[in-house]
Amino acid sequence: MKLDLDILDTNIELEWSILNLLRKEDRWFSTEELAKNLNKTSSLILKAIASLRDNLEEFNSDQMTLHVSKGKGVYLEIKSSNIDIGLFFNFF
């Protein structure tokens, strides 16, 4: 089976872009807001958020948690101000 690496790279790039937006401000973001900022559809944002959440759980860091609430949106909880996001990027 041949993997389409362009799609894989695009998904990782989108997840990374979402992560960067979420870390800029300590607040909840709606999926519509993220979609508008990243020029993507809300459904694509939702898929990327689900993947990002899975990746963060698999990374198993107690320093970052991605919260998703139907009424509030998406919130990245960072528990330590000196967390190295680069470690998570390398994990990707």
C-alpha cells in the first residue's frame, strides 16, 4: 500500500498550525474561528483537532491537555510555562 505523504504532511501542518494558534492565547477557541484563521473548513478543523488530541494523549505529557467542549470549543491547557513544545513536534 502506497502512502500519500503529501496528505500526511498537510495534516501534520494543520495540526501544528492549530496548536500554535491555541497556545497564543489562554482562552477557548470556536472551531469556526480556527477555520476562519486557517482558511479551512470547520469539518477539516474538527478532524485535525481529533487527531491532535489523540497525538497529545499518545505523547503522554501531563503538561498539555487539549479540551474539547461542544458548547465552548477548543482549549489548550498548558500547566507549565517552561514546557518544550518542540519535544511534542519531534514526537509527531
